[in-house]
Amino acid sequence: MTLKSFFEGARDGRLTAVRCTACGGLAIPPKEFCPACGKRGWQAAPLSGSGTIASYTVIRVAPRKFAPEAPYALAQVRLAEGVSILGRIVDVPLDRLAIGLAVKFHPLVRGDQTGIAFGPA
Amino acid sequence: MRKVALVGAGVSKFGVRKATYRDLIWEAGKACFDSVPGVRPKDLDGLVVGSVMPERTAFQSHISSLAAEALGIRPSTLSARTEHMCASGTVGIRYAYAFIAAGLADLVMVLGVEKLNQPQGEEAILNMGTGVDREWEAAFGLTAPPCFALAAQRHMAEYGTTEQHFGLVGVKNHTHASKNPNAHFQKGATLDQVLGSRMIASPLRLFMCSPITDGAAAVIVASEERARALTDRPVWIRGTGQALDGFQLTSLHEDYAHWPALKRAGEAAYRMAGLEPKDVDVAEVHDCFAIAEIIAYEELGFCKKGEGGAFVEAGRSDYGGDVVVNPRGGLMGCGHPLGATGVAQAAEVWAQLRGEAGARQVPDAAVGVTHNNSGMGEHVVMIYGRE
């Protein structure tokens, strides 16, 4: 699993973690060394893309590149498989955001760039 | 290991400065030398400079040598620059401490300096983005405020912490800063002002955030023998700890309301010092955002986990309370010139423990803590004590 293949999969709607071939630990985003056992052997592990918001914030003052999009939400999402990832929240009204809200992976595609985002479950 | 003390300290004016990077070095260096008349620049055998991004903000690297020449210091044992994002200054003090404790140096200046403000304000925000992971965080539009906002939301959900609690941290630190002539902000702030200020990243409003600030600070660190020859009031380094949970947010503890690395760093420092949280009279903690100060109360053991909001509300972190937190005004009131912050924290504790903090003096302060972090998962704690 490389960054390139991770994002190519994401672009097609597939969120993929890596599973350590030594200890079975799951990690996302992809890593070189297993955070649990330190070994260096991974298999791609497709995820369901389902999760819940563990924490979130609405960004109102954004860096220049993102300023036209403000306000926008960003969340820490705890995925059904037990790992967490950060992503933008899309297609959810800002006043409906809540910790515990169910969300689903939704790639944010802009030209040749792909971002991690989550939308309504 | 040898005993090590701070024997001098000085801070530049913090703010949006019409000063060059070198001007800031001169200003803090002079203030530091003025504080300890027995030390001339050529008496120092080492210099460590904490600075994060002069390559971007001043188009300058090779920083330690530049500062040494600017201040007339000729390092013979130690010359280095430390870059550890917002904790660069305290990381520099640890280097000086270790060299002196080991007998490899005797008298070392640690100087922190940052020139963050740029002609285009947006450039400063962009530069700050170098402190988070480029590919996994900055790429989503993540800067520092949202990281800490994620912690704030968790803390509110788990412990009932309120926006008012965050506001009270802002009021306290802005009020303290009003008594510090070197602070970026000196007008104080009311709770209405703080809670009415612009939302940056919910629930954090402008007056709950530290600003983009230029500034420098310096301390002189000495072996016991040199310290005793130079001053009758050395401020001893009694304990230090550093711990990391990770760099990317996703590498940290799953629950951002908990900062286990800060707890570990604090425990290591207390253990080394043979002291407990209740022994601390004054603490300079890293209030880059109000939530950070509330979590620091908890992880440093000033109150139980989850009670940080009530702790500030009851006035227990202010004058007359359990421990005076951020008497100089913190990062919120003084500003946060990255590399300078940790050194300025040490300078404040140095003044407090010598009884020289003037209008900000914490009565009879004997033990002081500084806490400097670089992100939510990387923390450095120092414990200082007077004789």
C-alpha cells in the first residue's frame, strides 16, 4: 500500500487501511512500521467506510486556499473497524453535527486531488 | 550529574514588531545580559537557539552562528539550533541543562527567537501550517486552531466543560498580560469581550487563541559552581520530562480530551524533582488555546481529570488560588513567537522565584513549572526551584 494507491482507491470510493501481517494490528493512514509491534509487513485491508464522529469543529477562519469554502466542518471519525481518521464533513448541515453522528466515507475529488471526507450515513 | 541553575533572563517586547530577526536577538540578548552584570558575552561557552521557521520568515538559516556573532558570544563547548515547533525553546533549555549537568559545558545562553509576522498576513497562517502533517492534515485545510478545537469539543462532551470555562481562561490570561509590559496584548479582556469575539474554529473564539507574534527571549544556564559565583539567588532546574504520543493527530490517544504524553512528561519531571503537583506555586503552561490550559491543569495534576473547567471557574489557577497559572499572560496574552515561548516561560519563572516579578509577583513563590508543547501529542515540562 502506497500513498498513491491509497488515494487512487479513495478516489474510487474505497477507504483502505493496512493490516500488520505479524500482529494483526490495523492502521490508517498507511504506515511503514506497525505502531503496535514495530514490524514492517502490511496487507491492504478494505474498510466499510462507516463510522461515527468522535469530535468535530467548524472552521470559520481558514487558510487562503480553503477560505472560499468556509465555514466548513472537519471531524475525527471513528471507523467501524476501530481505527480513526480525520476528514472533512460534506453534505451534513453544520447545525446537525454532533459527536456520535453516523457518517460514511465520501471522497472529496477536485481535479487531480482527492481528499478524505465523510457524508451522511 | 551536576546541579544546574538559571542565573539570568531577559525578554524582548512581544508583538507585531517593526524589527528584523537580528533586532529581536539583540533585544532579548541585551535584556538577558543586563539581568546578570557578572556575565560578559565572552564568558559564555555555549549557545543554543530555539527557532522554528527563520528559513521561511527571515530567509535565514545557520541561526546559532548568526546569534552568537550578533551577541559577541564565542561558543567553545556547545553551539546548536533546536527546532521542535512550538516547544523549540524548552527543548533548547534541556540541551543546555544536559550539557552542563554532564560537565560538558559551564555557562550557556539559550535564546528563543521568531519573526512570524509578514507583510501579507495570510503568509503567516500558511507558514504555521508547516507544523502539521502536510499530506494528512494541512491538505484538508487543517491548521492549529481546529486541532485544539477537536480536543475542546471532546472535553465539553465528556466533562461538561463550557464555552464560559474557555472564556475564563482568556480573561485570566489577558488580565495577567495587562501587567506585563512585554506582552503583545495589554488591555485585558472581559468575559463578554472574550465570548463575543470572532469564532475561529468552534468552540474556540479569537480571545481563546494565541496570536501571531514576533519576539525573543533568553536565559543563561550555569553549572552550580558558576551559578554560586554569579548570584545569591540561582533558580535551580530540579526536574525535566519530555514525552511524545505522535505527530499526526491520528497517531495520538484516540480521545483528544486526554493528553497522556503531557501526563508522562509531568510525572517524569515531578519524580526527578522529588516534588508533587501540590508543591507548585507558579506554572507557565502552554495556553496556545484555552482548552490546552484546561487540559494542562488536569494532566499536570493540579486538579482531577475532567475538572479543569471548574478549576479555572473557582479561581484556583489565579492569584489567591492553588497555583498561579500563566502570570506573565500566557501565550494568549503575550503572544506565541514559537521558539521564544518556552524561553520566555523560563524567564518568567526565573523572575518569580527570585521575587523580581513586580506587579505580577506570586507571593513567596518557591517552585515553578513550565509546560511547552508542540501539538497535542508532544510535551516538555520543566520544574524549577529556589535555594
